[in-house]
Amino acid sequence: MSGLLNIPYIQTIGGLLLVWIAVKLLVEKREEEELEASINMLQAIKTIIIADLVMSLDNTLAVAAASKGNYLLLIAGLTLSIPIVTMGSQIIASLMNKFPALVYLGAGFISWTTGEMINGDKRVAPFMYHYVPENLKSLLPAVITALVIFGGWWLKNH
């Protein structure tokens, strides 16, 4: 799996997909309310398939990035994440409906992981930080997290 993380730009692409998922998580209720009954079955199936593929790839990349090359953590993360995603989704959805702050917490965690993944991309990070002091590199996860949470809040409320 660490070989997957060595593919140029894969962590950045996966991270950007995670940003999309985090923002979608924050604005989803509004979009659900605005859906019209005219959406046909083929469009719904297409959306579900694309979302499942993106989330599966990002789940794998996020767990691989979070494990930082530790195969035990990688295996444990994937082993735990699959049942949580498949069987625990109803519980998580119920908790998120009850406690909306959990949605922001989850989006924040996803966004933070994005920053870490981009920082770990051996092709993108050196380019991004060519003119930036090394100590500012650690700010990227916080900046992305703040932008996603504020952006998601703004999109949902405007």
C-alpha cells in the first residue's frame, strides 16, 4: 500500500477528492432539500456509483496516509474502517442528525487529512514550498480545514 502513496500526485488528487467529500458532507442537507422528484433512476445510480468509488479510493488513501508507512496501522485501519463504513453508517447518520457539531468535526478531520496528504506528496509539496519557509509547511492542514469548514458553513447558510 505504501507503493500506492509513492505514485506522483496520487496523494494530492486523493486529498482534493477528500475536500470535495468534506464540503459535500457539510452542505448535504441543503442539497437534499432542493432535490426535485424529477431525478431519474439512471442519474441516481450514476451518482451513487461515483460517490462509492471516490469514497472507497479516498478511504484507502486516507488510511494509508494516516498510517505513515506503518503496515500494522494500515491493516488495522482498513480492517476497522470497512465495517464502520458498511455497518455503522446508520448509527453515525443518527448521531450526526442529533449532534450537528459532529458533522463539522468529521469534515474537519477529513480536511486535516487532506493537508497531510498533500504535504506528503513528493511531487507537489516541494513545488508548493519552494519559496515558503519550512516551518509554514505544517500550516497547510489547518488552512485547508478552516477553508472547508467556513466554506461549507457559508454554502449551507447562504
